[in-house]
Amino acid sequence: MTKNLNFFNTLSNKKEKFFPLNKNKVGMYVCGPTVYDFPHIGNARPLVVFDVLFRLLQSLYGKKYVTYVRNITDIDDKIIDSSKKKGKSIKELTESITKSFHEDCKYLNCLKPNFEPKATENIKGMIEMISSLLKNENAYEKGNHVYFSVSSFKKYGKLSNKNSEELVAGSRVEISKYKKDPLDFVLWKPSDDKDPGWESPWGRGRPGWHLECSVMSEKYLGKQFDIHGGGLDLVFPHHENEIAQSCCANKTDKFANYWLHNGFVTFDKEKMSKSIGNIVTISKLRESVNGEVIRLALLSSHYKQPLDWNEKLISESQSTLDKWYNQFEKINQKELTEDVTKPLQEDLNTPEYIAKLHSLYEESSKGNKSSKLKFLSACQLIGLLEDKNSWDSFKKSRAKVDENFINKKINDRNEARVKGDYKLADTLRKELEDNDVIIEDKQDKTIWKYK
């Protein structure tokens, strides 16, 4: 495959050809979950989108030359509030949500990132970065708080393409009597005896959310790296603040070279969010829908566009995979030519790639071994058609009738055919079809499968 990648870069607000800092290596950081509540389908979208990008980069550069970092935020005001409301310790809450998150990742067939740092394991690095920002006069201390001084970074607002006045007017910014400017954001805040905290030069406290990602990305990818990803809602203030503090602490012109942001998932055209309460949790979907169905549904729209979540989308994705799994066999994934992967290499155009998969399926269905291998390899590149046993189990679990019912109807039909009662035989076949069971007569045997 030719390394011919193009991405829409939020930083430049245009599509750009991808050139990694090191021509043979790629570093990617994606903002992970804040583990205060169970992830919903909106949270699943960046998981799947950036997993596809991770897979594509691995296929282009080789597995050992791609480093994917996705953090876990396990200290945050939302976590503290949630632990109090739920009557759980912070440790109990964060561990249970993290465990569920990892189960969600496995369910969605997402590869493990190379590194998955936790915020609480990197407090020392955060204190060091704050010290650098204070030394460089990009931050100030007041009332045991440390704030970043936005006016000290002239490029602030470039990612969100807004000036300071627009950012204040159009966004919710934290109000505090200690701030010199409304846009200034907290790097360190004090903790009381009941809340988690760490000793620092500014007293016992905890880090600000934005700081965590700056420190963890630098630890594994360096002061400047290739790709930073996340949801559209993170552009401001989170990613804007990451850029400011990282560039100022490290005295660099850039932080990440390419910024990719996925669009929202809506439910009845309204953004899905925990605060509104219109959420569908991934853990709930695990109870009744195969993870590949959810994965395909999430990839059915371009990652930058909004995606409306509904039953029709799930049903269509399920029907597609039912059909595609008819061609399944175990293979060693072959390298694909650029004519197949081109949609993915053009800013992860998954809808166009899925349309290509449909064409490859039609070719494969004609019995050509080479076409089948290409189709299966193309599916597996984006994490589909990898587990036939799991798919068959899912089909069986959602079947309207069990095997005893099916076998009895087949026996009754065979007896009717022996007696020449073909009207009854046709009625029994129709009854099975109405219950999502397809039968086929082969020589002296009748075989069946679920639709």
C-alpha cells in the first residue's frame, strides 16, 4: 500500500497531505474517558473511528512503527461529584467504570492502544509542567490555585478559529475570583481533607483536566507528535488549552501537527449527552446486539459528520453483516492495493469504503477465491468479519425459535413430502421462514440456518 494519506486538519481548517515527523514512525494521542459514569454510544464513536485509523496506520507503516496513546482520566471534579452521589469511594467508582470501559472496547472489537496512562499515575509530571509554566511566566498562583495566563500565548484560539471575545461569549468558562482573565484556566486547585489530593509547592491539591493530557502525551510521544484526536466537543476549551500549556511549557511552536475531530452522535437529531439524559450506554447494548453491528453502524457516516442513532441504522447494519458472514472463512489477511483502501486514505471516508465492500462482496459471491480473499481482508482492515463463532452465537440468541422446534418442523415436512402432501410441506417451509429460518434440500438431507 502506498503511504498516501490525507486528513482534514482542524488546526488549518483544511484537508492536508499527511507527513509524519519521522517518515517511518507515527505517534497518535486520543483523549480517553473520564471514568465517572458508564460510556454511551456517543463515547463509542471516537473509540471506533480512531481504532480504524490505528489499524490503517499499522497497515501502512507496520505495527511496531505506530504508537497509539489513549489516556484514562481518573481524577476530576465529575468523578468526585459522582462518587458522592453514588455513595462509592473514588477508587471503587473509577475501577468499576474503567473495567466496564475495557469490556466496551473489547465488545466493539477495538485494538488495545500501545499505552493507556492514568492521570493519577502521572501527578509528578504535572507538577513539573506547572513549575515550568510558572518559571516561563505563562502561569500565576493565587489562593493556592495555579492558573494559566491565556494572554501570554498569542496563538490562543487558532484551533477553534475564534478570537478571545468570541470564545468568552460563546462558551461556558469557569468563573473564579482568583482569575485575572475569564479565559484563564486552572492548572492546580486545592483539595480539602475529604477530596483526593497530592502534595505540591502550592499546597495539597489536584491537577486541572487540561493539564493531564499535555503531560501524558509528552511522556509517550514527545514534545511534538503527529496526530491528536478526539470528539468535536473537545476542540474548545480542552484541546485549545492543551496546545497553549504544552507549547509554553516546552517552548515549541507546535504541539500536535494534525488534529482530527469526530462529529456528535445524535438521538432523534439531538446531541446525545449524560446531562440531557438521552443516552444509550454501550453496556446496555452489549446485552442484545453484537458489537460488530454497532461498529459498522458507527462507521456508516463520515466521522466528521453527525450520526443519528436509531433502530433502522442498527437493523441495516445487522442485515449487512448477516449477508457478509456467508462469505466468511479463516484467512491470513493479505495486503490490499490502494484502489481498495483509497477511501480510507482520503480522510477516513468509511461510507465510501463500505460501498466498496459491498462491491467486493458481490465479486466474492461469484465463487472467485481471489475475490473472496480481497473482500475478507478489506473487512478485517476495519475490524469486521473476524469472529464467525461469536456471530453465529449472536444469530442463535436472537432467533425466534429453538433447534427442537426447527428439527420437528423439518421432520414433519419430510414426512409430508414422502406422502406426497406438498401443500403441507410448503406450509411448513413458510412457517420456518416466518421464524427467520431458511432451509435447503441437499440430496437426501435438509439443512437449515438462521436468516
